[in-house]
Amino acid sequence: MNLISTLQRWFPPQSDLSGKSILLSAAAALVSVILVGMASQQMLQGIAGPFLLASMGASSVLLFVVPSSPMSRPWSFVGGHLIAGLIGVTSAQLIPDIAAAAAVAAGGAILAMHLLRCMHPPGSATALLAVVGGDTVHNLGYQFLLSPVAINVAIMLGCALLYWRLSQRIHQGANRRALAAGLKRSEEKWLSNGPAFSDEDLNHAMAEMDTFLDISRKDLKEIYSRAQQHAHNRQLGSLRCAEVMSQPVISVEFGSELEEAWNLLEKYAIRGLPVIDRAQHVIGIVTVSDFVRHAEPLPQKTLAERLSHLCHRTTRLESDKPEVAGQIMTHPVLTANENQPLSEVVQQFTVNHIHHIPVVDLKQKLVGMLTREDIMAACDCPTDKAVHDLEH
């Protein structure tokens, strides 16, 4: 076991990329380096000096394997190479000793990239090449920044931008399905739970670590939220709707008067009432939003007055407003089966942005109501346990 543990420490897993992503990134690097090499060779004919920088190979790893890294951003890539190259050429011209010039070039490049927020490790290799590249490179002087550096960078950046656009489309479907499973952070915080900390909290935590983290703040928050969502799904996996739903269900019929339906919503402090037929089948749902939507066009001054007028029964034979629940209900309505896994129903909440789902039995008769609060209660667990689950 000790040997296995030691080997695992020596050879830890480097990424969670799928085989498909690895092949795509390798193919992208192959194609981009070919294009950079061929185009640069054609453009730099007659110019003594290298036409393809070795540091482009290192850049291809960042651009195509870890495009979400802060080091892979366009400014990091462009600024890293050009600024480091400038420092390298200047060091070579001002410092006669090659070893000293190389040291100054490497250290100066790192400092400049930090200060200008364009940290890109292969840029340091570009700085060193300007010093140790020999007379051919030295004779180019500051022209080295244009050819080959700027030309290589421009072509490689074009390839990277195209790859990012194509790969985004390839993964877009999978990402949408993942988000639809409960990761709508901006609108659905009730269960997907956006991080329970602010950007300022995250900045303080990263500052306290006092080390360079090769991951963006956005990705850190994304990882946290996805881990939380998987923890919720694991907890919900064995639960059925019947174990969590609210009972008994307060409901109305199609012909129930609006005043009766509104009074039930107020009395039981609920947001929605299933509308059922005589066989207890769900034919729709009446929510507070339905009342507000039908009250807004009415001429009364305040919303309270409009709602009161909407709910008040018309004594005349004809009416210019809805009178019964069936006239304002939302239909058709989504329902869940009492034996359905709760984790499946969560997707309906998040995808359709709803607050409650009526629960029916095998005969499609109403047996309960499932709300966000019910699911939140089922997901509730001590923070210490959640941390323990993440650590193990």
C-alpha cells in the first residue's frame, strides 16, 4: 500500500478531460503549429533568423488544453510573448555576458508579465531565445519582435480563437443539459445554491493563500456550485415524491369562484392551488401570479383594488372579467408521479422556473403537492457533513 500511495503522489492525475477533449486539443495544436510554421516560413522568406518559435509549442498546450486558464487569455498570450521578447532583446543588447543577460531576461519577463497582468509562461522562453539565439537572432535586434514573434503570435491567436468558438459549440449541448439539471445560478438559487460567499470573500481567500492559482474565479465558483448540485442529487437519489410531498392538498374545481380560491391561498399561505375535475384528475393550476396577471389590466388605481375587484363576484348575467378558477388557471400543468425519483422532478423545477408541481398516483389522481420548500428540506444537511463529503 505504501508503494502504491507513493506512486500516486509521484504520478497524480493531471486533468479530468475526456478522451474526446484530449484528442481535440491535440489535433488543434497539430493543425495550428502547422499553419503557423507554413505561413511564417512563407512570409519570412529572405529574412535570416528563425521562422517558428519553440515557445509556440508550449503556448499551444495552454491555448488548446486549458483554455479557461487565466494564462490562456488573449492578452496573456499576446502580451506575454511581445513584452517578454522586448525585455529579452533589450537584455541581449545591454548586457554583454550571455548568462547574466539570460537571467535578467527571465526575471524581468516574469516581473513585467505580473505587473501588466499578462502572465504566460512560454513568454519567458521567448525572452530567453532573444538572448541565447545566437548571432542570427541578435542581428535582428528589435525586428525580432515583429518577425518572427508578432507573426507567430497573430497566426496562433487566430487558430486559438477559431478553436475556442468551435469547441464551445461542440460542448454547448452538454453544458446546457448540465445547467438544465439544476445549475441556473442567476435565476434558480433555491436549490442549485450559488456559492454562499461573495466575490470579495473569494478574493480575500485567494490572497491569503499567497500563491498563483491557475484557475479563474468564475471557474472556482462553477466547481463549487456543481459539487453542491451533485451532493444534492446524491441525497435525493433514493427519495420518492411520495416521501417528500405535502399532504393533504388544498385544491379547487374549474367552477370554484375566484374569491374562494384567493381566500384559500391567503388562509393556508400557499402560492398555488391545483384545479381538479370530479374524478380528482389535475386539469390545471391557479397561482398568485395568475391572479396578478388578470388583475393588472383592470382600471382600478392600486393592485390591491384590482385584485379585490377581480375576486368579487359579478351579480350581472354578463361579466367583462374572469369569474371562476378555470378561467385564469394555467394549463396544461406539469405533474409528477408519487413513485417518481425526486432527483428527476428537480429538473422540472429548474427548467420550467416553477414553484410547485402537483403529485398524482398511477390513476392520475391528485395525491399531493411538491414545492421548492419540500425539496430544500429534503436537501438540508449540516455544513460539516457537506465538507466531509467533498474531502472524501
